Amino acid sequence: MRLMFLAVLLSATAAPALAKGPRVEEVPLDQVQAMMTAGKTTSVAMTRAYLDRIAALDRKGPRLNAVIALNPDALAQAKRLDEERRAGHIRGPLHGVPVLIKDNIETADPIPTTAGSLALKDNVTHRDAPVVARLRAAGAVILGKTNLSEWANIRSSHAMSGWSAVGGLVRNPYALDRTACGSSSGSGAAVAASFAAAAVGTETDGSVVCPSSINGLVGLKPSIGLVSRTHVVPISHSQDTPGPMARSVRDAAILLSAMVGADPADPATAGAVAHDYAAGLSVSALSGIRVAVLRPEGLSTEVAASFDRALAVLKAAGAVLVPVEAPKTEALGEAEFTVLKTELKADLDAYLATTPPAVTARTLDQLIAFNRAQAAQEMPFFAQETFEAAAQTKGLGDPAYKAARATSLRLASEAIDGMLRRAGARVLVEPTYAEAWLSDPVHGDQYNGPSSSELPAVAGYPNLTVPMGLAKGLPVGLSFIATKGDDATVLGAGYAYEQRARARVAPRYLAQADVGAGLEGAR
């Protein structure tokens, strides 16, 4: 069942007219700004061009299902910013640039923040999350909201990444039968498909870097406390953070620069200060830098080859590569899961209490009951056993929770800092994820490959993924990880690599991955 608000908002765009207006496909954020500065286009024209592209490709054509709702005020916002430009007032590099926001982040626009759930279909709060307010103040046009794995992929351990009851299944623009990964799947597919100049995702563990890697993007999971989480539908105050997703490191750095800042309602951001992360980017950033290299076991031949090519690029850029062994962290997964379940109940109950009266499910227990009552729409593919387990937790004062948080934080931070220390390095690199797996509504996510996300997610450290090309026709990424607060270092290293590698390949919207000859045999 398609929601009425979704149908109305999507039908508000004009019929596809891709031959008209400015070109937006694969155009970098800073080039969008340069065209407007030169008077070659306007924010209104760019916004219309992105809306036309969404109309042609999101619910038609390849049907990516990446956009869950469009902002009916987007063109009006663009018009006001064009008027400011004509008056000589330029807010910065985002002035008039259309961006998309993941639909677990509130905006003051007249659209709901659903987290993909029918339980929040009336969650129109008319308030900007501080991260959105900062983007708006920097001149960004809020184009709309992106689809996501419902409840940011925390409802069930058997979930299908990229699916939500509100938005349906996000499809990967490189191979439509493959996952776009979660939970920021819509942000990943949308930016890969050039539905906006850039987008904001959120991560608890993997939800920025996985969809970025698998959709051929640059994505940064920032240090915890750099970007506010206020008015973001939560999982875990220990690990949640918004992060930028873009087609280049420079674009991600520009977006991050506008997102950063302290928020009195989020004590973790107390030390966050404004910083221009794009200004310091240099192609020579890797020269003479020691880089710890972590090679996971079990890499496929294709991913291993991509990783080897990436390491050769790093070496050619002047990096000193130092192999390191993966630390033993067997107890980390269970401890992290205890933290996530406990904080989910506490943090989600607190968030739901602030929603408008029209939202009737106001606790985790009531959400569970709602899902049971709406099982045909909410649970056609997987259940809610993680929700149910979280509902049984004993609160933030529980000694078992406190011990789990101390254990998980210690293991993750010691693991990363130990590898960096042993290598004498500032940066650690490893493959982000392997190739995208098939979207499977019968069995859910089927993935047993490498993942760079857990250690930096739990430790609160930055993790930047940058494209390192295609494996079997599917994007794979290279992660740059550093200690907490060293976000500028990973961006600098990632930029120096990106500028030499030039490994990103645009999507072709194939029905299946381009795996080469052999499927039909030699008949």
C-alpha cells in the first residue's frame, strides 16, 4: 500500500524533461556552485533538474525507490536563495545547492519524518534537526527525504537492507537486483544516481560506509560528537551520528563543514567547532605518511585485486605501507549488541515522547503492538525480534549494560589505537565491504564478507570510504580510519588517494551485475 502523502508529493514533480535545463548527472557539488556563481544556471533551475531526474528514474524507469518524499517547498527555497545571490549575499559553497536528507532526520518542511515506518507516517514535527538547520543556514536547498532500511535496520537481525514499509525496497543503481545496503540505502542510491548534489545519511554501525561503498560513493562516518544527533530518530546515543555522502571527497568535506557544530541538547558535541574540511585537502597529503594496512581474511579474488591496486596507488602517492594483524575482539559483538538493545529502548522512548499527538505509538512497546496489528504491511518479510529483545532490557542504570558499554568501547578503541601504534601510523586502511549481495525478501541479508565498520563505530572514530573501482561490475570501497577527532586526516588521505586512483565508475542501471561471460556456458 503506497501512502497518500508519498503519492501526492511524488506526483507534484513535472513529467520527465531530462533534455531541458542544466545537466546534473555526475556533476560535482563544487561545480554546481561554480555554474551558479558564473551565472550559467540558478538554484531554481538546478532544483527543477534534480526533480525531473527523480521523476524519471525513482518511481519510473529503473525504479530505484531512493526518495521517500519530496519537499514541496524546495523550489521556493531555491528562489529565495537565488534572490540572495542577486543581492550579493552568498552564504558559502552550499548556497543554492540541492541536497537530500535521510528520513530519520527531522526537517521543518511540511513532510513527515518516518524512519520508514507507518507508525510515524504523521510525524510532521515542523522542526529542523540542528544538523539540518546548519545546512539550511549554509544555503542548502532541502530537496526531500531519502528512503532507508526501516528503523535504521535495528528491528530484526533477519532484515532485508534498504526496505521500509513506507518507501519499499531501494534498488542499487549498478545492478537493480542487488542491495543498496543499509540503513542509508536511499541516500546512497540517490547520490549515485545524481538525484542531488549530495545527501546526509546516519550510521550506528555501517549505515553510512556500507551504502557508500556499495553505491560507489564517498561516505564519512564522523567522530562521535562532531555532528549533532538531536531530532534524529535514534538507536544508540553511544554510536549514532549523521554523516555526509557524496560522489567525491571534496564534496563530502564541503557538506561536513556545514554539518559540524556544538548542540546544547547533545552533550557529546560540546567540543565540536566549525572547521573548513575542504580547505586543507591536498594531493600530497600521503607523502611520507605511514599507513597501517589491514588485509581481512577471505577476500574474493576480485576484491583482493582492487585492494592491491589501491595499495599501489597509496604507495605511489608517497605513503609508507605497514601491514598489521587484526586484533582479537571476540567479545565485542555481544557487548555491542547489549548496548544497542538497551539504548534503543531508552533513546527511542525518549524520542517518541516528543513527537506530535498524531503519532499514537509513543513507546517501544506500543511500536511492537503497532507492528503486530499492521503485520501485513510492516512485517511481510521479517519480524521484530530485536525490538522485542530491546523491550526486555533494564535501562541505562543496569550494571550489565554499563559493563557491556565499557567492554565494547575499550575493545574497539584499543584495537584501532593498537594497530596505529604498532605501525607508527596516523591512518589505517582496509576494504570497506565486498560486493553488493542480492536483495532477498525470503532469507534477508546474506553477507559474510569483510566489513570495516564495527571497530570505528563502537569506538566513535572516523571512518571514510572512497571508491576503489568495480569488482564483478559492482562498486567496492577503501576505508580510511583514524583515532577519534582525526576526521581531517582521513579526509586528507582519502582525497590524495582519490585524486590519483580516479576509481569511481558511474552506474548503468543494469538489471543484473555485469559479471562477464560464462553464465550461458560454451554451447
